[in-house]
Amino acid sequence: MTPLGISSIAFACVVGATLVGLFLHDILPKDHLSDDSKDTVKLGMGMVATLAALILGLLIGFATNSFNNMRSEIQQTAANIILLDRAMANYGAETKEIRDLLRLATRARIESIWSEGDFEPSRFESADAVAASEAIQGKIRELLPRTDAQRWLQSRALSLSNEIAQTRWLLIAQAGSSIPPVLLAVLVFWVAIIFLSFGLFAPRNATVLAALLVCALSVSGSIFLLLELNSPFDGAIRISSAPMRDALTRLGR
């Protein structure tokens, strides 16, 4: 399910809980709505609100860090691709095939990540993608350096190609991770019972109802933001392909 769909369900749950609280206010005996009852409920809901805010903040922080780390890895990969191409260019004309393979592999990587439709981590693990990466490393190892400078460039190229391959597997592992649905369900439940208490004791006027609606939208919006950050190659908030496309235009020069 998309982040928009999940956040819409969360919004419906919170609004539904608020309406249940408004309904209970009209049917509960008056002693259930006394000042002592309100104080007790407020204490309990304060604890739940603290837990919900803590969990939501931690999840957003985790998703933001993951998003930033993956963006940094993409940028580092783009830089390593350019450095690998320059190392092969400085090595000599015999590396033309390697540079051509690098250009093809970079274009294929861009298409696999930023193609139309939903992103699938399995695209990284396709036989063609793995074969292209291994072919580049194999061609680099087959080079026969004649000078110390060429030997250094070959070693440097192998190191860069290993870093590029390592980043690909890191992206596969990170892109396949997700927030546990149970954790999201518990978080929505906590928020729902908080809003139920709001509806139970809140005054009946348009201002209060509008404020509760805005609060419900804000909570569902934070869940939407959390899920969007946790899907860095899909949706409205996604990692830009500009570093990789810029690297592609520089290859072969």
C-alpha cells in the first residue's frame, strides 16, 4: 500500500475515534464526565501522548537518517564512477572497452533505479546488473601494466570498482528494509485513543471541531512524511538522479 493510502487510513481512524468520543459524551452517565474523571483520563492520555510522540519522533529521525545516508551513497557512487573513468583514461587507450562497459553499466543503473513505475530492489540484483559489474572488474584485472604509474592506476581502478559494487549491495539491503506494520498499527492506535479522549471531553463548537480536524490532518501528514522518507526511490520525496546523470555525461571524455 502507498504512503498516501496508509496515511489516509490513519486519518480515518483518528477522525473515527474522535466521533466515537463525541458520541460517548452524549450517552455516558454524568459522573463519568466529572472533573475527577477528566483529570484521571488526562493523566493517562498524557502518558500515551508522550509515548506516541517519542515513537513518532524516533521513526521520523530514523527514516530521515536512512534517506540522507542513501542520498550520500548515490552521490559517492557517482563520484567513484567518474574517478574510475578518469583512472582508465589515464591508463591508456587499451581501456576503451572498460570505459564503454562502465558507461553502459551506469546507464543501466540509472534506468533500474529511476525508471517509470514502482521501484523494486530486485532490479539491482538482476543477472545483467551483476554481470556488468563483474565484467568491468574482470577486464581491469586482465590489464597488463607496463609502468609503475599503470600499476597504480590498475590498483586504484580495482579499489573504486569494489566500492561501487559494495554501494550497490548496500542500497539493496537498505531499500528492502521497511517500518514494521505492527509498529505503525500501535502508533495509530495510540493516537486514536488520544483523540477519542479529546472528543469525550471537548466542548461542542465549530472552533474545537476544526482544531481537532487540523490536528488529525497533522498526525496523518507526519505518518505520510515518515513513509515517504522510508521509500527514497518512490513517491513525492525521492532521491534525485542528477548526480548519476551528471556522471554519465562526463564518462568517455
